[in-house]
Amino acid sequence: MNRRQVLATMGALGGGGAVVTGTGAFTSVEANRDVSVQVADDTDALLRMAAAGEGNDEYVTTNGGELGINLTSSNPTDAGGQGVNANATTVIADLFEIQNQGTQEIDVEVTPLSFIDTGSGNTLVVLVVPQTGFPSVTLGVGDTETYSLLVDSFSGGGNLQISDTITVTGEAI
């Protein structure tokens, strides 16, 4: 075989090999990998929710590891308090906090921030108030936002009660 035929044959084999093997891309892969996920209480989760620890912890409850706020007779204070005053504005500062225990900066939003109950001319308003951002706050890794509660009852406020749910959303930015 002469030199040209050898080079032509090698070129054809190399080109054919490229066609057979493609461009290095693949059609499918199946690989088994370990996945470990654990559900944690709110105080240990990536988006930590806990009492702020500023003296108002008695109003924060946990049920099944989930944070709750309870200002009713079912959660009396050590001193006997069982709710808020009628015709009054009650502020409970530094009630709970949300901390970013994840690995990236996130936007946190609590919704709704307000609740209203009206009945027989009476009105009860509850506001969840973030310390720094409104309605959302950006938290870096390890950063914490503290939330307070403002409760306003008008015209007697008797027999009014709010029992609802807030949703905490954390999204990476």
C-alpha cells in the first residue's frame, strides 16, 4: 500500500469512528446516587422560624415542630393573661423571627400581613409587622428578620376572634 492509500484509509477510519461515536454527546444515562432529605422542626430548618426570645415567648407556640402565635385563653400567660384588651391597641414587639440557615441569599415574605374580623359593629385587626422590610425582606446566609404583632380592637371588641394561617415564603434570588 502506498503512502496516500494508508493516509486515506486512516482518515476514513478516523472519520468513520467520529460518526460512530458522535460528537461526544450522549442520548441517555442512568446512574444511581444517594439522596438524603430530613424534615426538621421550624427551629432547625433551612428557613428557621422561632420565638424571638425577647420576653414574648409565651405567645409563641409549637405544635408538631411548627411555629404558631396564640393570644387566646387556650394559651394563658404565666401571669394569667388570656387575650388582648377591648377598645385598645396591643403591640407585641419582637414576637418571632425568621432566619436564613441555607446556602444562598433569599427573599422572605409573610402573607397575609393583616387579618380583620368584624361583627355586631365590633372590629378586630391583627397586623404582622416585619422589623426592616415591607412586605418582603432579603436575608443573606445567617441573617434574621424579626416580626412583631399589632392588635387593634374597636367598639368593644367582645367575642371577636381571629383564627387563621400565615404563609412564609423564601425564594432564592
